Amino acid sequence: MNVVIVGHVDHGKSTVVGRLLADTDALPQGKLDAVRKECERTGKPFEYAFLLDALEDEQDQGITIDTARCFFKSSKRDYIIIDAPGHIEFLKNMISGAARAEAAVLVIDAKEGVRENSRRHGYILSMLGIRQVVVCVNKMDLVGYDQKHFETIEKEYRGFLESIGAVSPRQFIPISAIEGENLARHDAKKTPWYKGPTLLDVLDTLPKAPPKIDQPLRMPVQAVYKFTKQGDDRRIVAGRIEAGRVKVGDKIVFSPSNKVTTIRSIEGFNTAPRTEIEAGWSTGFTLSEEIYITRGEVMSHVAKSPLVGTRLRVNMIWLSKKPFVSGRDYKLKLGTSAMPVRIHKIQKVIDASEAGSTLEKDHVGRHDVADLVLETRQPIAFDLTADCEATGRFVIVDEYDVAGGGIITGVVTDDLGDLRAEARTRDFNWVPGGVTAENRATRYGHRSALVMFVGKAGVGKHQLARAVEKALFDAGRAAYMLDGKNVLLGVDHDLWVDAAQSELVRRFGEVVHLLLNAGLIVVSTTNAIGLADASAVQSLIPDAPLILVEVGEGSGQACDLLVGEHEPEAEVVAKIAALLDKRQITDRLN
Amino acid sequence: MDHLDQLEQQSVYIFREAFRHFERLCMLWSIGKDSTVMLWLARKAFFGHVPFPLVHVDTSYKLPEMIAYRDKLAFEYKLQMVVGQNKQALDEGDTFPIKLSKNPGMSKEEQAINRTKCCGRLKADALGATLHGTGVRMRMNLVTGKYEIDPDKEPYTGVIVGARADEEGSRSKERYFSPRDKHDNWDVGDQPPEFWNQFKTDFAPGTHVRIHPLLDWTELNIWEYIKRESIPTVSLYYDQGEGTRYRSLGCGPCQAPIKSTSKNVDDIIAELKSGALRNVAERSGRLQDGKHGLEELRRKGYM
Ligand SMILES: Nc1nc2c(ncn2[C@@H]2O[C@H](COP(=O)(O)OP(=O)(O)O)[C@@H](O)[C@H]2O)c(=O)[nH]1
């Protein structure tokens, strides 16, 4: 069991660990004596913490700077103790240690009482999802093992945890790490009033977190492998099942692309063949249809699929020296997906060092804890952390480093939520023909895609679209030019002239969807539907690549290709062909 | 799912993340038990394949059995086997064994210093040069089984290493994904945070990342896994009837066997469980480690 020890600096974490190691006989023979002798020789008072100091830097600075791991055994089980630094400068190290722990021991100095990092660490443990916390009120020897003193601290800290909505600790224990009281043994002379278990007893009774087998299936796709060069033709969708279970033959869906198929086989190396697999396994599947999916999608059953959206309400902590600011793109990593993200709205920045107080800020600074809404550039599949931890938490990368991380507490609807829901219901219930998308791709030599020309009226979109269609067709592609005018003439015939733009876009998107389903490369041009509508169209074709081409001076909004009004046709055609290759539509690697 | 399964599954996850994020990925293979378990885990992760090169630094002082075992496995598993060596140091005779033979009266302290220096040149320097592509890389031709000069001189940006946290102090501070700067230095005091399973996979040009799939494994876990999976290992780990065996493999002149009569994997597991080796550091037979020797070598990039 992995246990992390946290708490304010100098409250005695290292001493607790050192003492636990000594009292459970986990030290190499003679080590304790050697350290004691060394202390005598140098005239330093002996510290249990010295036992843990393996590194030069650390001994020089005299503080734990990084998480160190030590191993010990009780009569019941093996432990890995992660000693996390309490100094604020090293908060990111504390988080690294705590993020892989199953339980935490939080140490509070009886004499100093609850301090800034006692609170901050409590907050972080709760955010990291560590549900089993034991609080040790240490250095009880310095307050004469006074019961009242202990109870005051317990009351204050419990109050704090309640105020931030954290899980209440399993146990508060009055200890003295120096004298060994209530760590591995209880001395009735010292704390006769304490009837609870010792630290070791509590650790031994902490249940292992049950595997998340009974939750809905979630497997973020890590990669799609095909080792053709090595003579292996299997196309394997690999990933770790984070929750739930799945069997051969199960109908499954990938989000956010909404692709539906069934599991053909479960793959592995040097393992017995299996027909069923569950949470915890890093595995791989072949599918009954060779659908095109990519890393970052989440595999689930159709009935209990994850949320898909762009606006996430989150709780997070920021660790980088450079603040987290609005109006700039960062990289979001969630499950196995990664994509641009920015701050949509800062709800509040919480002063984690003070119980419950909030700060008025337009950015999130180093060591701040914040409640905010993030917006991803594209729809992403996720869960609320309460429903599934692995797909309900994320980190933010700034340049090359992880700068912050947090959990998803809610979802905020955006303008396209309805269209996305429409597409999901449609795709989950789609009645497929006998010819699969992969069959068509093999026949036509490419996947389907939408090349969408937008721009002001009269800039030559139609002419370019025709040229692209013709060039693709001549190159043997199944291409089709869709002029929006034709949709208006027929599909939209029943709409009034002043019909809502959103309905025009919806119908256009659904028509495109049908054509894409037929395996075509659709080259569209229309005055009715502009750049601003592109993401609405994309919401209706979540699994198809969209290449957005703006013709004219450029509106400043993002697109894949900006074409000048008088650019030679042949050049535009060549650029689009290159984009189709690059996106692996015409030049498919697997 | 038992504990070994959990360790295995996490390692597999790490391998796949590494393969995804580092186009220039390689794995160090020291032929020892840990990196051989890693090799096995790589095959687990990639369904029987090892889709990146394995790098071995040959000091020329390895026991012949290790080299034979390396080449046999590489050929059998069709591995992309790359070998590096500090030819210059060997040609100049700048190694501990040669210096000792020239000066047999060398004091213990001097010996220790020269051992560390030798490691620095034959291992750390050679490894650096091989990883950066500045030194000659030899690659096994999988048809003939012979080594040829590797035309590939591109530096590796992701390096998979078999460090375990329980080995000795400094390793307990490692992350799964641990950045090294332009000079291969490890800044122990300022490492990026590692939230859950979100690793450091973005890196500045010129820097690289060390990846540690075995971080959470203990020596006992390694042996239990070797047994469970029937992974082939070098015979040097087992007592051949003389009452000694190697616990950790290095170079011939700088390693001493331990007293042990373990003749096979089961014996070793029983020996480790009995606690008989508890008070002997795993690398105690590795004579170059010294007080801060290993820590220093690590900073310089050795493992
Ligand atoms: N009197 C007393 N001092 C303690 C106790 N536990 C730790 N200390 C002292 O508090 C100081 C800080 O302890 P340390 O373990 O280094 O704190 P850390 O920063 O939380 O790891 C050291 O001088 C310890 O000797 C205790 O139970 N009683």
C-alpha cells in the first residue's frame, strides 16, 4: 500500500517516517547506530530524519526537497511510504508523491497548531482524490500530552476540512514521533486518555481501494497499433481500462467521434486468451470493423457513454511561476487526449492557506487553488470526477511543463450542445448497411472528408470548389461538390426566408453527414453558411475530418487554409491535396 | 489482480506513453535482470514486438556470458540492437583494470577513485556519446547476426531506463518521466510535477527525458515476475556449486559475487523472502558505488 506523509514543514513528517522504519525493524542492521554515532561525532543532535537523507543536496539544505520512497512491512502487509516535502517551494513534489498514494498521513505540530500548509495539503489531498486520510497531531510531548490541546486541534482541523467539502479523516491520533508514542505502540502512561488505534493499527485497517469494475466502462485510447513490418496484421486498439468491464461481442462506442462497433478479440502477449477484461488492465482489442479512431477517444458502452463538450467546470491548483491567464492557449491533457484550452471564466480563486477565503483575481497565480470554467478548442470526452476519476481529471501544460492540474466538477453548456446531442443520438442508433466505411475506404482509396469553402460572396469560392472537385475526381477520388444553393432549393424549401440560421446550418450539416457516410470527399461552397458556422457543422460530423478553406482577405478567425482572391487555381488545388494527405485522408498510414 | 499484475500493467502503460510521445525512443539494456524484465514488459506492451532500439554500452569488461546472452536474445526476438563503446578510452588504456595492472600497489582510496573514473569514461561518457549519436553506434544485422556501423546518428530524445526506487537512496527520488537538460544533468531539486498518470512528455530541443517503467518494482518483484513469466536470465545470477553468485551484474573487475547457494529462481525468491540479504545492499558487490559515487554518476547521465 502506498502511503504519503504530508504536512507543514518541520511538523515532523520525516521523524514519523524514520521512527516508523525503526520501530518496524525496517532499517538495515546497524544503520540507526551508525547515524547516531555520526551525530555524536559531529556534535549534531540525533534526528530520525537523517535516516532518510540519502542525497547530498538534501543534507546540505536540511529539508526534504523531493518525495522519497521507503519500504516497510507490518505484520499485515507491505508499505511504500512516500515522504513528501512540506515546504511551499516544493509543492509540486508533494503533489507528485501524493498523486500516486492510496492513503495519506497528515502531520500537525501540536505546539504550532494548524498552519498554512496543513490546510493547503488537506485541500490538495481532497482534490487528488485521496479518500483515506489519517491525521497525526505530533510532538504531543511538547504539550505534556494534554488531551484538551489535542481536541482543540482536532476540532479546528475537522472544521476546516468540512468547510472545503473534503472527506473527513479516518482517525485523529495524538503522537510523539520522537518518543514513539502511538506510532507502533501505545504507552498508557503518556496518553492514557487516548483509546483509539496507533498509526500502524490504522494503516493496517485501511481497505485497498476496490477496483472500479462496477462502474461504466471507460477506456481512453492510448494508441492504435499495427506492426505490419514485423509481419503482424492485427490492428489493435490499445489502452488501459480505467473503469468497468467489457466482453468480446460487446457493442461499444468511441467518444467524441461517436463511432460504434463491437469487440472482436482481446489481445495480449504471453497471457492466456480471454473473452472478458476489466478495470486495471492495460490491454488491446481488435474490432469487428476497422473503424478509424485516434488516440484520445474514450471507449465505452453505448448506454453509459461519457460526456462530450467544450466547457468544463473545474477545481484546480496552479504550480508554475508564470500565472495561468485568460486569452491564451494552453495544452490540456485529459485521459489520453491533448488539445488547446483556455480559461473561459474564473469563478473564484481560493486562498488555500486560509480557511475558505477567496481572492479577487483575473488570473491564477502560483500555488493558487481556483474554481473556473475551461474551454477546449474541440469537443472532448470526459466525466465528472465524482462519476469516474480517471476521465474526470486533467493537467494543463504550459510550454514544456505540467503547470497545473485539477478535477472536473461540472459541465457548462455551450451553443453547440444541442447539435452534439443530436449527432450522438443519431450515431448511436444508426442503422448500418452491409458495406462498412472501411470497405468504402479500401475501394475508393481514401476516407471521407469535408473540404469547406467559406468567404464573402463573389470571391470565387464556387469556381475553386469546382476545380478541386474535378482535380480530385480526375485523380481517381470519389469527390462531390455540394453547393449550398442546392440544399436551399430542395431540403430547405419549406423554410421561410427569415428562418433561423441555426436551422439552415443543421440541415446543411445533416446533408453533408449523409454524403460523408457514403464515403465521399465532399467539397462544399455556400454563401449561406460561413466561417462562424463551421464548428456547428463539425458538431454534426464529429468523426469526419473538416478542412476549412477561407477565400478572400481573411476574417482573422482560425481556418486550415487562407486563399487569396486571385490565387491560381492549380496552386489551391495542390495545397488542398497536400492537406488531404497530411490529415491521412488520401494517404492513409493504417 | 495481484500486486505483480498491478506493477506490470502500470509499466505497460508507461511504455505505451513513451512510445507515443518520443519519436526518437530507445531502451537501455544492461543484460541484467531488471532491464531484461523491461524487455519482456515492452513485448507485453506492444503485443510481442519491441518497436524501438535497445542500447547496450559495452565496456569490454563485461563477462563473456553476458554478451553471448545479449546477442542470442537480440537475434531470437529480432531486436533493433545498438551497441556503443568508448573506443578512445580503451585504446588509450585509460581504464581501471589497466591502471591497476600498471600500478599493483594502488591504495584502496586510489582504487576507489579510479573505479569511479573508469565508470565515468567507459559507461557514462560512452552512453552519452551513443545516445547523442556523437559516438559510433554498432547495430546488429538481423540476417547475419553480425554488428555493423549504424548509419543512424540522430540523438535519442526518450530513453527508457530500468531504475527501481528501492535500489538505493537517490533512485527513490525519480519520477516515471524525468527530464535531463542539455548536459544530461538531472536537477533533482527542481523536477516537474507528476499528476496521476500525466507524465512529462513535452521537452525543449536539446534536452531529453528518461523514462522509468520499473520505478515501483522491488528486487523481489523482479524475481517473482521472472518466475511467473519464465523469462530467460544469465546464469551468473545462480550459484554454480561454489557457494557464490552475482546479485547485480556489472563489469568483471569491479564486481564481487555474494555468498549464496541459490541455484535457481525459486531459491533466490526464497532467499530474498527469508531476509537473509536484508542487511546487504543490492549493489554491494558493485565496487564503484562508494559513498556518493552512484549519485554522481547518475547526475552525469549514467543510468
Ligand atoms: N519534541 C518533539 N520534536 C519532534 C517530534 N517530531 C519531530 N520533532 C522535531 O521537529 C523537527 C522537524 O522534524 P522533521 O521530521 O524534520 O519535520 P518535517 O519537515 O515535517 O519532515 C526536528 O527537529 C524533529 O526532531 C516529536 O514528536 N517531539
